[in-house]
Amino acid sequence: MTADRAVAGSTTLDTKLSGVLGGRTAQALQRAFDLVTVGDLVAHYPRRYAARGELTALARLPLDENITIVAEVLEVRERTMRSRRGSILEAKISDGTGILTLTFFNQAWRARELKPGVRGMFAGKVSDYRGARQLAHPDYQLFDDEARPGEGADAAAERWATEPIPIYPATGTVSSWQLQNAMAIVLDGLGAVDDPLPESVRRARGLLGQREALELIHRPQREEDWTAARRALRFTEAFVLQAVLLERRAAARAQEAVRRVPKPGGLLERFESGLPFALTDDQHEVGGEILADLAEPVPMNRLVQGEVGSGKTVVALRAMLAVAESGGQAALLAPTEVLAGQHLRSIARMLGPELAAEVMPTLVTGQMPAADRRRAALRVAAGQARIVVGTHALLGDTTSFADLGLVVVDEQHRFGVEQREALRLKGRHPHVLVLTATPIPRTVAMTVFGDLDVSTIRQLPAGRAGIETHVVPLAERPGWRARVWERLAEELEQGRQAFVVCPAIEPKVAEDDAEPAPADAVAGPAASVAGVLAELRAHPRLSGARIAPLHGRMGADEKDEAMRAFAAGDLDVLVATTVIEVGVDVPNASTMVVVDADRFGVSQLHQLRGRVGRGSVPGLCLLVTAAEAGSLARDRLEAVAGTLDGFELARVDLELRQEGDVLGATQSGRRSSLKLLRVTRDGDLIAEAREAAAAVLADDPGLAGHPALAAAVRRRLDDESTEYLSRG
């Protein structure tokens, strides 16, 4: 990865890397990190900084991960291989306490470089060989202490010992020092950089300019350099993000929407008078906020977050009926076929035969038979279906609306902003209501949903029996797996029903739209629906139980049939993937067993257990895991078992998650929205940036006087559009 030095000042952030680093290097960076331009590369910030005198704690290195460490060579020896011709060179490196072995096959010449006492950076995948950690065929760069031109020996020695070394997120094919070398080339050629942060905002906070900050974060000479650079770049990131969200919010409010006001004695009033239960105070309050929004001549953009089972669907249905009264249509976008079907049945049941006949709730999904889908599309296009429930199929060209007045997006974390926008564009500035059962801390709501008003439902309906959650620790108690199935049988013998959730459909076959397992999940093959189904059917106490599978690879009719049978009590156990994560409501279901629970995130587990304990039957959730006590995976599960408060779990989840995992690409429209910002840590900074961005936009709504900020906002919005189009 080498290239000629770029001419100083000849490149910009938009310059393609291929023109600066050469085609081979540019291709390697694009394959490894999706870096295409100089701007992409300089935003690939160091993960941490090391000093040449500082060593790495080798004892805590994770197995099977690519790492970059600073260490010292202790000894080097060569030995002949027994089973075949050739030799093995082994170099032992140390941090002063732990020892790691570097192994090279038929590369004896490396002994001339790897001499005892030499220090350097070593990179590779950590593996285990006979109980000892090793790096097989690692890459490395040894430190030198050569003086720079005009630098004395003493100054060179001091710089050598104290100058921070950037350690970059790297891969097995592109090392940290290769990134450092590439960074040096582009920075040498990079000219002035327009600063998106207005000078008044920057000066008020004593922040470095953009160009200087980029220089010092990648090539610091002392610790103070990179800390000042990070401070400036972090605030700039927050400021641009909030400017994007505020501009999107202003653009939405500048549009004209049709007022949707329910009539006395109309659909909404008739629906409420027929409800067999009383709405909670929170449902009344949030419902009032929504009705007030719908009565305005500007589009509503509201997020309703609420605990699992808090009754968000009822609140959304009230809004749909208010729109239906004015002849408008409401579309509910759900993330899965199973959830869409469940929503349709739930809505039809709540409406009752008379109201359902008037508003004609209609299902539109991709897996419906062609004839059924055509009939549904005609009802929607003609305006007969005033409530439409569907999956991504609603976004397609074959679905059009007569008068789309309200878009409801369920489980927003499964959709991107641009998908919400694609459905919104099918109407004339319709109102938008976003639902999520994944509670969101204030800083996340401000960062992810800064273009929306936020309402919260905390209260649960009266009469819920509650849920007990227990971790089943197979690492210490392997015999307890048999007890799990005994406990399941005991619940069935009381006339109750159960879910058993697995991370895979068949061995080595994941759900098509499954979320990736957490990085700390226990290694090895994941439990599968097929395997657990066979295990349950062979269990003596479950021989008479009616057990069926449910997963995403089944046809729409098969899934629907399984859910209908379970809801009707004709099945005792559903062995499923996370297709039952949200929306499934069977009051007689008392037990939730999650096998290999460490492969699910905190919010997923909270969602899953919310499927039981929904009626007068007490809920039991068993989180089965082989994760060892004290591990991060086990801590996650213990946190879930320790509280039913989703808002507390959301806080714990953010603290436990790895850095950068708060916003996924589906939210941000880019491979990773947050570079230096961390919503768990930077809440005050995000709030400050939002206030500053709001002040700038209030004075200059079109950003005519702030061209660099306008360009940064446009670039971010373009990234979202490009990502959406690339997903088809």
C-alpha cells in the first residue's frame, strides 16, 4: 500500500482515493471499509492512541478477533516441522507480564528483524494453540528512532518515547500502520477544508478549525493534540447531525396537510364507546396530543414510544379512525408478514364487525397470492380500504392510495428514515405516526428522531399478571436444560401455551432478516428451530403436546395458519425465530423459553418476553445460555432478568453495547452514522449542539450565509438517499 506523495493542496475531501493513493490501495480500502473519497478516509478516525513505551495487556486479548498491539520481542527460535518439510519460526512477545507467540512457517529470515529487545506494532487474529494465545503469520511494523531533519538526538529520543501512535480500526487485509501511511499521503496533499461549523459557534467554544482538527487527530505530537481535535470534530458531528434533523423537521412543517378532525357520533366516538376496557391515563394523554396534531394544517410527525404491551396499537387505531372519518386512508407499515397479519386481526377484532365493514381493514404483503394481492390493491386504490396494513410491499409501485392521510410506522428501528419517506410520498403530505416498543433514552431520541415530536406511554393496562424472568446458566448447570422442558410441560398441563425461540431456522441457517448476534455471544453453532422441534417432540412429557414451527422461510399461508392455530388454542407450543418478537398477542401464552439467549440483544429479549403475561395468566421467561458468569453476555441476560422496566433496560443496553452500535445503517442511511459521538456519554454535548444549530437556522433558514454547513447537510442527506437506492 504505497503511492507517490500528493502535491500539497491539490486534493479536496471529494477527491477519489484512487487518484491519490493508486488503484490497488483504493480498492483495498473500499473493500475493507467502504472508503471511496479523501473525506471518507480522513473520517476513519483512530480507535485509540499508543505510545512506544506503552505495552498492551496481552492476557485480555479476545480470541478470534483481529487486533493491533504494541509489544516487545523476548526471544526468537526456529524449529523443524515433524510432519512435513520446512521450519517454524516462533517469536515470543511480551507486555512485561503476559506472553504471546508469533508463528511463521518457512520464514526463517524474519529472525534478522525480530531480535530480542525490539519493540513494535503487531497485528493479526488471536488464536489458541495448546492453551496459549498466538498470532499465526501476523503483520508487524517495528519502531525506529531515527531523527527527523534538523532534530537533535535528545529531541528525537524524547519524541520517539512520547509521540502518540494512532491505532486504527483495521482488518486482516489492511493494517493500522497501512492506514496511517495512507492517511499521511492524503493529509500531505489536502488543501484548505471548508468548516461546517460557523466561526461564531466555533470561537464561542474555543474549538479548533476543521482542517487543523483533521491534521491533529491523525498526526498528533502529544496527547493534547488529539484530545483537542476530537473535541472539535465531535461537536461538529453533533452540530451537522442536528442541523440535518432540524432542517428536515422545518421542511415537513412548511408543507400543508389536510386537517383530520373526528365528528361527534362518528367512527372514533362509536369505537371508544364499544371498548371493553378503559384507556390508561397515558393513552388518553398521548391520544389527545395526536388528535391535536391531526387537527393542524401541517403534517404531524410524532413518535410514540411505550413499554411492551402498553397499548400503542389502540392509540394508533384511534388516530386511523379520526383520519377515516374525513374520507382519508391510514397505512400501517409493519416489519414482518407475521406482525402485519397479527395487526390486521387485532384491528378487525377491536373494531368489531360493524365498524370493520365500514373502514374495510385490508392486508397487503409481498407473499400474498397474486390474485389476493390484486384485489387488495384495487380496494386500496379505490379508497374502499380506509385502513391498510402491510409490509415493505406498501412501498412498491403496485400499491397506490386514493387519499393517504396517515402513515403509521410500527417498530421504527426496523426501518430507515427514507422508507418512512417513501410511504409518505404516496399521499399529499400525510400525517406520520411512528411507534416503537423499544424505549429510547432522551439522547438517543434527540439523535435518531430529532425531526419528530416524542410521546411516551409508561402505564400498562390493568389486570396484567406480570412476568418472572430467570437465567438458566448451562455453563455451571448443564443438567438444567432438561429441567427447562420439564417446567414447560408443567405449564402445558395447566392448560397454558408456550413459545420457544431459537436464533436459527436450521443448523447454520439464520432468519433472512435476523439482526446480527451481539459480539459477545457464545461461539459455536446456534440452536435451531429444526433441532429444538425434534428435541421437544422426542421428550416423554411432551409426547402429547401439539407443537409446530414458525419462521420467516415458511410461506405466508403457513405462517398465518400457525399463528391462527396458536391464537385459537389449537397449538400448545410454537418453536419460532424472532418473527414473534413484536405484536403477537395470545393471553393464554404463559411461558417464553429463549434458547441461546446470549445471541439476542437486550431490547430483543425484552420484546420477546413481552409476548407472555399479557392476560390474567402469570408469565414465565427462561433465558437459556452457555455464557459464563462474569462475561459481558451473561451480564446482559442478568440485566434483563433483573427488571421489567424497558426504560431502565434501554439505559443498560446502551452502556453494554459496543461503541458505534447505537445507530445502525437503517436509521442513519450510512454504514455507521456516528463516528466520534456516543449518545451514552455525549448527551449534554448533543443538546448543546442542537441549541446552537437551531439558533443558526432561525437566523438563516436556507443557510445561504453558511455555505459550508449547507454543503455538509446536503452531503449527509445525499448519503441517506444513496444508501436507500442501493438497497433497492
